[in-house]
Amino acid sequence: MSITTASSEQAMEKKRLRIAIQKSGRLTDDTEKLFRAAGLKFNESRDHLLAHAENLPIDILRVRDDDIPGLVMDHVVDLGIVGQNVLEETAMQREVDGMPTGYTQVMIMNFGDCRLSVAVPSEDDWHGLKDLEGKKIATTYPFLLRRVLKAQGVNYKAVILNGSVEVAPRAGLADAICDLVCTGATLQSNGLKEVETVYTSKAVLISRDQPLYPEKQRMLDILVQRFKGIMAAAESKYIMMNAPKARLEEIRKILPGAENPSIIALDGNPDRVAMHVVSREKVFWETLEQLKKLGATSILVVPIEKMLD
């Protein structure tokens, strides 16, 4: 490699933000949807390990979810989007192995919700975590499980499995399991019942624990602003209605999470106004019915695609 080529690659390295994301799994669709909403354009399919954004200095590295924390902690990538469960489990494993565990949490995302729960055979009685004393517990998260049961003073034997944890009791490998749960349907189909949640998780954006090059930091700031705008928009609604002037204060009180509304005079009707407001909470049918009782008409609730404060 020539000196000129090496210098060119180093200059590029200082400018392009590299982000590790899950190639295939629970977070993949939501992560890619977030990137599209943030204006990132990629031509490469999911089969490509490395994808380059066409319109921004950003590269995406598609990997297994449990590789993402290590790539950030080893400074191979600048950022990663990963489940908190995987992040904490990996950090504890790396600490035991004497490997770097540093990272910075940038923001918690509004997707990837799940819980790590204990499940036992449906016919078993359950009185609490103390019931696991002396039991064999199958799990993919031995460190998170150990942290919880150690705090409870429970002695047990961990059976570490990388997949199909829910079949362990039926196969005689374990007395109980500790695994991720989203709906509980898989547990039920394997004759198990969820008895206690020991950890809750969401997707999180993390960065390496050292300052980024200025060009990369500027790009990260832009991304975070866009991500926050997308998340705020997803949780907000734009509400428009015609309302009686005399009831405006009452109307404001029943609109959940509403900001200061815009009040517009209606031509030819001095007793009524048009009211436009952003609500940052869910708007239920009951709310609309209350508005109608207060004299509001032509009530319109519209989703917001993008929003910046």
C-alpha cells in the first residue's frame, strides 16, 4: 500500500461514522425503518456485511447482535444499536475475561421492548425466586441471571443454552428457564408459565468511550437529533378542531401531553375558534368524546411523520 493510499484511507476513517446493527433478528426491521425515516439511503441488501450510505458519511456494519457490544468496546465501530439485555450480558462476560467494557449510552430507543423472565412448568406452584433454590435453570443469559439470584441468596445450577431454551424442562435438562419473553406464546406452547420478570430491556444506541473525530461527532449529533424527532413524532399526534372560546381552558386540561395550542379566529363566528395542538401522548376515543361534549366539532387527529423541537 502506498503512503498516498494509506493517508487517503486515514482521512476517510476520520470522516465516516461506522455503526454496527443487527443483521437479522428482533431489532433489524425497526432499526432499518429508523434509518430510512432519518434520511439514510442504502442500496446494498442485508446480505452485505458492510453498507455505505449514499447521501451521508455513514457506514453500516451488519453483524450478530451479541457481537455489537464488543465491536463498540474494542473501538472497531463508533456506534452500535443493541438490546440492553445483550449489552449488559456481554459487558459482564467481558469483565470476567479481562477485556475492555467501556462504552457511552447515547440514547434509549422506542423499540425492542422485551423482558427476561423466569418460567416454570405450568403445573408447578410458584411463591417467588426462593423456589429456585437448588434447581437447574436453563438460560442464554447466565450473568444477568446470576446477578439477580445472587442478590436473593439463591443457590442454583445454570444450564447454558444458545437457543431453544424453552424446551429444556420438557427434555429433562432443567427445572426452570430464564429467557427473553415478548408475548409468552412460545412458553405456553411448551407447557411453561411465566412467573417472574427479572429484567426489562429496550434497544439502545451506544458509542465508543473515547472522543470521536469532529466530523464524526457532528454526524452523530445530526443523527441523534433526527432519531429524537422521529421518536417524538411516533408518540405524538396533531389535533385540530373548532371549539367554543368559553370552553378552551377545559379542553386544554383533557388533552394528554398537549403543548400550548394555536388559536385561530373563525371568520364570521366570534364565539368559536380553530384550535391546533400537538399531543405527546396517546389520544383515545374517550378523549375525543369528551371534547365533543365540551362543544368541539370537526375534530381531526393526524399522525406526525417528523418533528424537531
